Amino acid sequence: MIVTFTANPSLDRTVALPGPLERGEVQRAVSVSQESGGKGVNVSRALVASGLQTVAVLPGGDSDPVLAGLHHDGVPFAALPIEEPLRTNVALTEPGGVTTKINEPGPMLSAEEQEALIVLLLERARGASWVVLAGSLPPGFPADFYATVTRRLRAGNGAAAEGGAQQAAPLIAVDSSGGPLAAAVSGPSPDGTMQNSVSGKPDLLKPNAEELAELAAAAGFATASTADELEADPAAAAAAAAAVVRSGVGAVLATLGSKGAVLVTADGAWLATHPPVAAVSTVGAGDSSLAGYLLAHGQGAAPADCLRQAVAHGAAAASLPGSTVPAVHQTTPDAVTITALRKD
């Protein structure tokens, strides 16, 4: 079972334009689609498409369109009831896959609601293999929210299951940006394996090139590089990711757009590339990559093969319209090339 946690879910509307976006002009859409979204929700949708067990934990009222969409798509979820409606995000896609996103901030949750959301996650995470903490945080949430949740998930691994047996803490993946991303990797490096510590650092971090560059610049993990520089030089991306791993994060899966992705662990670093695809929409491609990694990991695949499936999933997602997520049978992992890299 893989549990995803989306503190700031959304109704994702994708508007496909017939040509380049023209600022200040009236343009007619070719098509409009909408899906229940938010990074964690997208990961759950992709896992369901491939037949895996998952539960999406999120806030939302019973009549909210986001929850209605999850019902429609057959995605299991556990929702904390709130009064305010969830946000709507709009993505404008141009031919060739260029995407412009406009994201609303999301509803305010009280301190009591934030705590109730954590308790709901702790309940649903019992016995899970992975917990995915993903996406932006709503207004008013502390920047270290994901780090706090990670520590509480690990501290709760002594809770007894039926029959008195103790449950192992789940592995934890974080996919965010800005303050929540920086807080997820800050603090002292833990001793021992990540899953056996009470550190707030994740077992897997999944930044894109922009987020990895942002993290490196803010935290001083590596020589600052722009996202374009990291995409153009996978070795530089691997070096930045390796510095994050040395700080105590279990592994870094850095997606580099059309350039593929790098995976860095304590034991190695790899680059995966996929032949060019006809990009339709990049919305949710990174979330699909994370789902592909988790799918392969759950099958006992080696790190390089987890990376292979991640890139295959991301490429398939980019070739689909809107925020459509691929099933595993729609991916082409055999087309992915894996290259070993230096970690420093």
C-alpha cells in the first residue's frame, strides 16, 4: 500500500490552445479538460491506473468537485472535512507541450485542522510501504510541515498492530518546492538508516531541475546552477543531488524535463534518457515519474531500474493530453537508456 498526502489539492483545468499563448489577446481553446489534482493525488491516480493499492489523504468537503472527481476515477481517498472549497488551478498548453500554469493559493486551515490532517495521515499510513508527501502547502502552514510529519510518521513506528506486533515505519518521499522543500532537507545528518531514525529528512526527494537548483542555492549544498544548466549537464545535476544525499536524504530522483532524470543514492548515480516523444502536455509528468519509481521499487527493482520506470512513466505522461496519467502498459521502459555517473 502506498499512501499519498496532498495538503493543498486542486481541481486542475487544462486549456489546450491552437497556437502560442498571445498575451492581451482573445484566443479560443481547442479543448478543455479537468481532473482532481495536486501532486499526491496525481501519484495516486497513476498508481490506480497501473493496478496498485493506494489511498490519497487530503482535506476537502463531501461535495467538493475534487472529491467527486476521485470518486468518479475510482481513486480511494480519506478526506478531512473542511468548510472552504478547494482551489482550482489552470494550465494553458500550447502545441509542442509548452505549458503555462496559474495556481490558486488554496484554503486556510486552522491549527486544529492541520493537526487533524496529520492524525488522519498517521492512521491511514499504518502498514504502508511508502508515504508520499507532495505539493505546495496551503496558506498559514509552517514551512517545516513536511519535516514535522516525517518525524511523526517515524516516531509512530512503535505503534502495535493487531496481535501486538510492531509495524515498521513507511519509507517517505517528498516532492515539493520553496520553503517546504528546503525544510525537508535541513537539520543535522542522522545516524543509521533513514527509516530507522526520527529525522525529518525523507528517504526519497523528487525535485525537478528548477527545484534542485533552488535547493542547492538556498542551502549551499553545491555550486549554484540554474535549472537550464542542470538540465544541460546531468553530471552537475548529479553532483548537486549527491550533496543532498550526503546531508542525510536517502536518495534524490531529479527529473530534468526532456533530458530525462538522474537518481543518486549513497551507492551510486545514474542518468536515464528516453527517445523524444511528441509532447502534448507536461502537467503531471513529474508526478507520474514518481509513481513509476514507486511501482518499480515495490516490485523489488534495483535503483537503476526504478529510475528506468520513472523516466518511462514521465515520457508517457508528457505524450498524453491535459493531466492524464499513464498506466504501466502505456510506458516503454525498454526504450530508456541508463548511464552510470560519478556522484561528485
